[in-house]
Amino acid sequence: MMFNKRTSPYVTGKQDVSVIMRQVLYALVPGTLVLIWYFGWGMISNLLLAIVFAELLEWGMLTLRQRPVRPFLSDYSAVVTAWLLAVAMPAFAPWWLIALAMVFAVVIAKHLYGGLGYNPFNPAMIGYAAMLVSYPVQMTIWPAPLDFSFAHIGLGQAVQQVFAGGSQSWDALTAATPLDAVKVNLGLHKTLNEIYANGQFGLLAGQAWQWVSMGWLLGGLWLLWQRIISWHIPVALLGSLALMAGIFWMINPQVYASPLFHLFSGAAMLGAFFIATDPVSASTTPLGKLYYAGGIGAFTYIIRTWGGYPDAVAFSVIMLNMAVPLIDYYTQPRVYGTKRQQG
Amino acid sequence: MNATYRELTLAGLWNNNPGLVQLLGLCPLMAVTTNVVNGLGLGLATLLALVSSNFAISLVRDYIRAEIRIPAFVLIIAGNVTLIEMLIHAYFPELYAILGIFIPLIVTNCIVIGRSEAYASKNPPLHAGYDSLMMGIGFMLVLMVLGGLRELVGNGTLFAQAHLMFGEAARGMTISLGTDFKGILLAALPPGAFIGLGCLVALKNYIDKRMAQTAKASQPITRQPLGEAA
């Protein structure tokens, strides 16, 4: 007599890579819609260009590496990478900037390390950091929010800006992002109250940017609810960023921006829910996730406040990606039934 | 005799290239190769140090006790490198300013001590000198190719600052990709050196693999009589 032995779990969901990636894409929608509201065609062109280049490069690398093309090309992982890069790059970014960023992300950071699941670094952040280091001017010129929405800039103008290089008159309409404005003006020995008075700032942070961050927060909470990501990374990242900011804010609120400002500026929300949570390059143990994300938050604050760049989520993520093997090694959870090793 | 030299040439330039296969002397390889001229300058200095030191070491190899051979080698190498440093300082002061600390550091370059330990201390002077010459040229070529790659991608130029080595007449040697291309700054920074060297090593391995495949394919198939086949 033979028993048909099946071990648990008996009920499984259809969780494969493409399902998870699709859900991440859904979660990205609210924040992206806010960005499109403020930057119009500029954000749409970023997204389209990034996705097209990412899929083309993915196809090219898969063919070169003699891997099955169809399953990998349709798992949406390249789309997620492209999407994250597109929303991180300035609206109306020139096409070659996006193409180059995708080369670094897909070819160097992903496929040269062995493709999906083998990359030690977050591909989107490698692409972003490589471009930020190589083209600091193009990567920090953000058009002023709303001035470049659909109502002001038509499709034709947008295409010309992206493919033929911008006209000089556009430069006058660009605006420093809140983090940039704060950093530059603090350098000029202004107090934060004086900086906030220029009308660019809202209740929490930058007038436009706080709503973008809200969008990421909304999508991120949905991801949490869907259990695509665990609470550890977002909570630890935002918590350590807020803690660092809070300490220095209490010391001198005129020189150090408030914790709320830091949480709702730049890529803090995007990083906490979408970038640091990348299952491949993040720490995998529960305790390790806390260390990993806490480190990202702390480094983000340190570089934002005392470093040379206005925002630092990309650099912090890459730095902590390097530490992940070590973190994972020292934070192995205790196997049930065994004694904790005395160390 | 000839076979030895052919072997040494092949090993130095390709099969056992210090830059691409042994991966020795990575520090100057990474730090200096921001353009072709710097690469050529340091490559020449290393080449001179290699040949003169290893020729000298090979001459005295029978008189040095095995126990103290390493300090003795380092002493000889350091003397030669100091000489070369003074020569560059005297005749190419601008190049000296760029290469700076990396010229005295040739003393600690693993390629030099590696060749003296592995080859010069066991072989006659002519062989040792020739071996060093080929290793030095192989290293210099890698420095120049990497420098050229990084210069082209990072700055959009080639042979910039050639006048530092070849005099004022060489100013015209600079090739530019045009004013529109500003270059990818990353290539000129340290990460660019690592990525560039990685690409070169990969290219070399790829060529080796292809050559091995074609060699295998063109090998005549030797038929063995059925009874003797194992």
C-alpha cells in the first residue's frame, strides 16, 4: 500500500515573480500620477523611454547570454527597474541620459552579475548613482512643478526638449528641489524660517513634493497590506531618518530641518517602500532588515545634512547593499528547537 | 634558444600578461590610467625598472643567500627606481607632477618583485632581461589601452597632454570626438577603472575561448584501428 504523501503547504497562492512585480507596479501608480500632474509630458516621456530602453537592453542581454527570452522579458522586473529610475530622474530628462542610466542598471548592475536574483546592488540605484556622478548638472535640473504640466507644455515641445536638447529659456523656469534649496541657502547662512518663506514650501515639505511623497506612501502602505513587503524595512528606514533628524532639530531648529521635512522630501518615501525593499539586494533576515534599513536612513540623513549631495537615498542604498552579506551572516534567526549560540 | 624567447614573448604579452592575467600592480593600473599619456608614462617607468632591476638581480643571483634574497632584491629594485624617478623629475617635470607618488611606488609593485622571484633569480641575465622586457611591454600596453578607453569615454579625447612626453610638437596629436560629447565622468573616476579593467579581462578571456574552440575544431581527427580503441 502506498500513501500519497504531500507535505504542507496545501494551499498556495500564485506568487511568482511577475505577479509580485505587477503588484509593485500598481503600487507605484499613485505617486506617479502626482508626478505626471506636476510635470506633464516630462514624466510620461521619462517613463516610456526608460521602459523601452530597459526591455530592449534586457532582450539584448538575454540573447547574448543565451537565456530564455520570453519568461524573463515578461516578468516585469525590467519594467520595475525602469519605472523606479524614470520617477527618480528629472522630468524631461534627455533621451541619452535615460538610455545611459538603463545601460548601467540593466547591463552592468543586473546582467553582468548574473541576471535577476543574483545582483548584489539595486540596479535602478546603480543607474541613478552612475548618472548623478557623471552628469551632476543634468541630473539635478528639475523643472518647476506645475509650470511644466500639460496646460503649459504641449507634446511637440516636450519631444523637442527630450530629443533635440533644450532651449536656453527653459533653464529660467527650473527650480531647485526643496532639499537642494535648503542645502544651498543654509550654505549662505540663512535660517530655515527665511528659506521657508519663499513660497515654495508647504505644510510638510516642498509644496509639490510633499504630495509626491504622499503618493509613494499610499502605494507603499498598499504593498504592506498585500504582504508584498514586510514592515521592517520601511519602518526602520523612516524611523532612523526621523530619529536622526529629530535629535538635531531639537538641538537647533533653525539650522537642521524637521523630521517631517526629511520624511516628505526627496526620495525618502520612494526609497523606504520601493527601493530598499528590493528582495534581491536587501537583507533577508528580520533583524537584518532592521539594521539594513536603519543604516540607509542614517546615511541618508548624514549625506543630506553634511555631504555634497542634496539627496542621498541612492548612495545609502548602494552602501548598505554592500553590507548585506555581512548583516545576513550575523543575524541568522535561531532555528526552532536549537539553543542560541553563545558568542 | 629561440623557443625560449618565443615563449617569453607570448607569456609576457598575452598568456601571462601581468595586467590581465596575473592582475598584479593593480594600484597604479587603476590610479594613473585616466588617459593614454599617463599610462604610457608609468608604463615606460615600470618597464625600465623591471628590465634594469631584473637584469642586475640575475647577474648577482648566485651570490645572494636564499634566506635574505627578498631584502636584497628590494634593495636593488629601490636603487633602480630611485634612479628612474630622478631621471623623470629632471627631464619630464610635468609628467612627474601627474604620476607623482606612483613612480617611487614602483618599488613595491608586485610585478617587479614577482618577476625577480619567479624568473630572474633562477635564469641567466639575458633571459631575465628579455622576460622583464616582455612583461613590461605587456603591462604598458594594458595601461595604455585602459587609459585610452577611459580617456575616450570619460573626456571624449585621445592623446591629450601628449606634449608632456613628446614635446611641444605633439600638441596636435590630441584627437577629440567633438565638442558635443562631454564624456561620462564616471569613466575617469576610480569606478571607471574597475569597470574598464573588468571589460578588458573579459574580452581577453573571450578571445582565448574562441581561439581554443577554433583550434579544437581544426584539429585533424585521428582514426584509430577499431581493435585498439579503448
